[in-house]
Amino acid sequence: MSGLLSSLQTSAQAFRVIDRQIAASQNNVNNVQTPGYAKQTVSTAAMPFDLSAGLTGGVTSLDAQSSRNQFAEQSVRGAVSDSGSQDIQNQMLSMLEGVVPVDTTKGVSGALTKLWDSFSSWSTSPNSGTERDSVLNAAKNLATAFNQAATQVSQLRQSADQQSQATVTSINQLTTQIAALNAKLEKGGPDAGVDAQLHAALEELSGLTNVSVLMQANGTANVLMDGQIPLVMGSKSSDLSVSITPQGTNVPPKFQLLAADGQDVTAHATGGTLGGLIAFRTGAIAELEGDGTQPGSLNTLAASVADRINGLLTSGYSSLDPEPVAGVPLFQYSSGQNAALSLQVVAGFESSDLAAAEQGDPPVVNGTALKLAALRDSGAAADQIDGQTYGQYLAGITSSIGFQADNASDRADSAADAVVQARSLREQISGVSLDEEAAKVLELQRAYQANATMIQVLSEMTLTLIQSVS
């Protein structure tokens, strides 16, 4: 009789184990689309079986085990971080490419070409009022083109700063969320649902900045930016902040990313959207606009063109009759650090102020105008920037931005592919397979039916035994 009762107990225990396994499979199926969820598996273990010692065997279930693979998770986070950086750089560089277009008939390049053309026409008719007016209008248009380009660059820099601040706000919200999830795990122990939320938040965070995640034995995650700057340690998070500090009226403000203790950690943000924005601001934008340590190529070009034209005009004569009248500057700007933005034709300058004649004995009526016309292709060091004509220097700026934009586009595509591959590998390791779960449930169903049959047989045998002795 005791043997029959023991068999009934082991069969009932088997039912409980099967119930847990079915519940785990059902939970897997329910969370097949849940971000961050990893497949859970309930394993079994045999109970001791020794009839002589009264051990009737049976089966028991072990704690649910997660199939999550931290190497696969880190691969995904790394790919997502790189993709976030490349994607935002691609977007920003595409917009910057429109500021200094490849089309030489537009923007600064087009305006500069028209100024050279007007100088050439004027040099053949130095006393023509029409040609002088054409030169003055072309000069005004060039100043406007530089102003517009500089304004657009400034707006892109401000946009990058604003997006950086918004990104830092999102980072702080995520690190606060991760710290709260850590607290739940510290208090309540392993939980598949909390674990899924934690890893989904970690992946989202990696899209915003480059992070290293150190998983703890209790399932919590410590998060460090660039492997050095603590963002989350257990149930405590540390906020980042952005500082935009003025450097004077003629220089763009200084950008700094600050840790919770005030440390400048700008150099540590190299990945994710934040890293991409910082790379764009301190790279392509600074090269064009300047940043306090360099004037910027756009300002260098504007100042060089203005200074050389002014130098030639002031060395000549605007009128020879009855007495020679010295030429006056055509352009003015406030500083070499913001020459492109502040460039303008000198207030009150008239076309009659243009100095066509070159000083000499006797003066050359169109000598200065000829020198101005020659600026387009002059090989003289005084007419060049770093050994390049003004047109070549501008073409270098344009090609550099275009090259960076093309590279960014290619890298963004490659990074997006890397994310797909990393996620696919992770899915193979820890993702939920509906086919696999369906097969598992069918297997459990057969085990359930077998145990049900066994219990029915044992029940009938027990009843027969009771009836036979009563």
C-alpha cells in the first residue's frame, strides 16, 4: 500500500514539474516580441531512487535558467553604439555639404567666380561706370555668400549642441531607470521580466553613448562610459551635463561634457548619438567655423580674399585727374575668427572709389584692375593660401566635406548591417523560437498524458486493494 501511495506522490510531483515547464514555455511565447527578453528554461533533476532505503525517486525542477549570453549582448551594444554615432554624423555632414556645395555656380564658389569675372571685365574698361558697378555688386554678393555660409555653419553647430543636450537628458533618464531596475533585482532576486527591462534599457543607452557594462552575480549591471566614467553603480546613477561656455563675441562657445563631479569627460564620449554629435562639432564644424584654437577655413578664406583685394586697391589710384587719389579698402570684417560672418563692403563705398590705376611713373591706368583680375589663377605667394589659389583652397574645403560626408554614409550603412548581424547572432543564442516552444509543449503534453494514465492505473489498483481487504 505504501508503495502505491509513494508512486502516486511521485506522479503528482511530476505533474508539478511539467506545470512549471509549460509555464516557462508559455512565458517565452508571450514575450517573443518583448525587447530585451531572453528565453527561460526550466531544467529537471532526478530524485534519489533506492527502494531499500525508502527513496522512491521521481523528478524535481531546478530554478529557471536564462539563455542570455553576455558576449552576444556586448556585441549588440557595441554595434548599436557605432551605428548611432555614424548615423548622426551622416545626417549632420549631409546638411553641412549643402553649405559649401560642389556646384561651383552656387554659394561662395559661385560668388567668388563672379567677382573674378567682374574684375576681368573692369580691367579692360577701367573707367566704365557699368563695369565698376558690376564689381561693387559682385563684392556685395560675395560678402553675402560668406555671411550666409557662416550663418548656416553656426546654425548647424547650435543644432548639434541642442541635440547633444537632449541626448544627455535621455542618457540621464536611462541611467536613472537602470539604477531603479538594479534596486529591484537587489531586493527581489532574479526576475526574467526585470532582466528584460534592464537589458532593453542598456541597449537603448548604448545607442546614445559608448558604455561598458559589468554584470554582477545578482543580475544587476554597473555601467561606465568609455569603461572609465561611472554612470550606474548598483542602485545609484550619476548624471552627465553639457556646458556651453562663451569664449568672446568673435569665437564660437566652448562645448564640454561634464561628469557628475564636474570633470570634463568630452573626450570619453566617442560612440552613440552623443559621440557622433561631439565628433561633428569638434571636427567638421570646427574646421570650418573655428573653435578658439583655429580660425576655421571659411574665415581664413574670407579674411585672405578681403585682405588681398583691399591691399591691391589701397596701393592703387581711384582717380588720376586732376590729382591722383589713393584707393580705399573695399571690404571690412570684425575679426579673423569670424571674418566670414562679419564680412561686408565698407559702409559708404561707391563704385567710383574702386582703384583701377597702379601707382608708378607714369601710373598704369588699369594696372591694379589687372592684378585683381589675375587673382583667380595667380601663382604668387601673396595671392595664395598655403600654396593654393583661392579657388583651389575653396575646392579643398568642398572636397573635404564631401569626402567626409561620403565616408559617413558608407560607415552608417556598414554599421547598420553590423547591428543586424549582431542581433541575429543574439537571437540564435537567446531568442525565443516559436517552433521550438511548440515542439516542447507537445512533448510536455505527452508526458502529462503518460503521468495521467499512470495515476489512473495507480488509483484503480489502490481501490482494488482496498476493496479486497475490506
